[in-house]
Amino acid sequence: MTDGNALPIEFPGFNGRKIQADFSGGQLSSDGGLLVLRQTDRWLGLTKRLGEVLPDPRDPDRITHPLETFLKQRIYGLALGHEDLNDHDALRHDPLWQTAAERDEALSSSATLCRWENRADRQTAWLMHQVLFEQFVGRFETPPEELILDFDPTDDRVHGAQVKAFYHGYYGDYCFLPLYVFCGEQLLVSYLRPSNRDGARHAWAVLALLVKALRQQWPGVRILLRADSGLCRWKMLRWCERHAVQYLVGVAKNPRLNALSAPLQAQAEAQYQETKEKVRLFGAFDYQAHTWDRPRRVLAKAEHTAKGPNPRYVLTNLDGEPQALYDEQYCARGEVENRIKEQQLALFSDRTSCHAWWPNQFRLLLSSFAYVLIETLRALGLAGTELARAQAGTIRLKLLKVGAVVMRNRRRVRVWLSSAFPLQEVFRHCVACFYG
């Protein structure tokens, strides 16, 4: 039988010339940006550190591919848009991928990577989170005065056959319910959870561990917890009060809150009727649910538009003007949702299709480390450039996906990048930022 892959691909010609293509180009790569990712990784020491701390039960005398090579294949692959293990059956022969992994031979196959992922366990997840925390701390040259921790759960849709996959009524599908913790744009926690439990489950324990670890590093740092109403649990807030942790946490609307804010709502409605333009008024009052130990301060936003009233409430132990606290501090937590979307849509954190539980947590963390690479590249290498605020998918498309010809011999690896690449100066700038 004729090998169809060897036949040229015909395209409509022009000016009497045929246009043909095939896949026999040889030492070529479409992932020239691997060099930038590798440089960023070397500057952070990310995959090197992971390779040092993660357990490797293989017989040292029979190892062909070091653990660090596995990590580079998967983390770099996710950053460059290769979410499927099957992609590595072809990528393992790419000379630039081999160079990025510092190998001279074919890299690991999808079967080898799959076996490695399925060995993941609780210890693996704990050690990877420790490395995630270490790299966060290492980014600060001087002790920070304040850290704002954004806690946010989200849905991770699955097929229903995975271990601990349950139907969630709010999301209307089978899913996991991972918990993310960000500080600014830096990721601290990506913790996979089943969806048949309270959305705030384990958030208190995660917060306590983070506060303890952060204060060991920086005893004088102020810590602010910021979250939506899904994490409003009075016992966790009481713990914050006892441990000098500030908080801004949404609280769901209910008849008692609406009654307490009724005068403010009536004032907003009256002003709207006069101007027919959106009105936002702010106030504060003490509120105690019947299960709470004591009253707590609530910030109230009374908003009235053409669609009617739209009240919002936030619990806090901060002093200050209600509008400033709401607009300048609480509303900024919306950025964490953009970071989660970035990780899920561009870095495939929802590719949790393994049957077992811990391999899925492992995949979530691999995506998290791909995010760390991209975020570091954006924050440091791309600062002051046209991609300084670009999303991960845009950075991949415009900076990392560049054609390259690769030539290797005993003395050097020579990479010829496309002469028509539009962002050559940005590419050079990134490499220079992380050199050394």
C-alpha cells in the first residue's frame, strides 16, 4: 500500500506554478519559542527543583529519561498548546524539543509519560505545592508589606466516568470543583476537589497553612483574604479575626440583609426615578446571622438601574469608607477569575481525563507550573513591550510559535528562526531578561 503521508499535498497554483507541500522538511520546528521558555525555566529553576523533590521509584540503573525531562515535556507542552499526551509521540523527535530538554536522543513517548502521570499520589501533590510556594516567595527581593490572597473555586467539567466525578446542580454537569488561590497574578494553590461537597470545603485549612507559611517568611506582613459569597463561613472569619487576618468576603443576599439596607435602596431608587441614570449608593451596618457568634460589619451597595434594584453585600473587618473598600479593593478580585480562565482555556488545567484521582490532581498542577512559566515571562520578560498585558494564548501565538530550522553537531546547536517573524526585538528582549 502506498504511504499517503509521503504523497505531496496539492494546493491551487498561480502564475502557472504548482503549489505542493509535504512533511519531509527534516530538522525543522514550529516551536521556536521553546528557547524562551527554557531560558525562563532556567532562571526560575522550576523543573530542576521539581526534579529534585519529586519521588522517582524507578531503578536508577535502568533509567533512560530523567524525571526532569518528563517535567519539561509536559510543562513546556502545555505552555505551547500541546495538551494531549499523544502529541509527544511526534514531538519527541523534534530536535528543538530535544535541545530544550538537554537531550540528544528521542524524548519520552506518550505511553511512558502516561505511566509516569498515573504514579502520582498525595505526596506528589504536596511536594509540588511546596515548590509552587517556594517560587512565589523567591520572586520578592524585599519583604512585602501586604499580601492579598484571592480564593476562588470553579467548575472543571468531566465525562462522568472519572473517580469522584459527581453531578453538580448549579453547574448542571458532572465536574470537579478545584480551589485556586492567587496573590495578584501569582498562583499559590490549585487544589482539586470533588463537586459533591460544600464549595468552601478545606478553604479554611488551606488559608491556615498559607498564613502560617507566609508569616514564617515575613513575620510583619499584613494578609487580606478576599473571596466571593461561596466561601462566606463565619467560623473561618472568626479564625481570621483571632489571627489578625483581614478579610473582604461576599455574603449572599437574604431578606434580613435586604431589610437592613432598605432605606439605602429606597434612596437609590428615588434618585434613579429623578435622573433615569444608574445610581450606586454605599453604606455599612452590623449584621449577625442566627448561627453566628457575634455581629460583623457589612458593606452594602444599593444599585438601581433600568432593570431594577441590584443590591450587593460584603463582610469585612476593615475600617474605611464603604465605597472605597468595595470599588477599590473588593471588586479587584474579579481579576482572579480572568487568571483561572487563562489557565483553563489556554493552559488546559481542565484536561483532567484520567480515571484515577491523583493523576488528575497531578495534571492540574502541571498546568499550574505552565502558568507560572508564562506569568513569569509576562511579568518580567515582556514588561514594557506590546505583550506586557497579553493573555497566555496570545503570548503563545505571537511569541512562542515561530518557525525554526535546527542544525546540531558536536560543538553547537544552531537555530535559524524565521526571518519574517514580526516580534524579533521582543524575542531578543525576553532572552536578555532571563540570561544568566
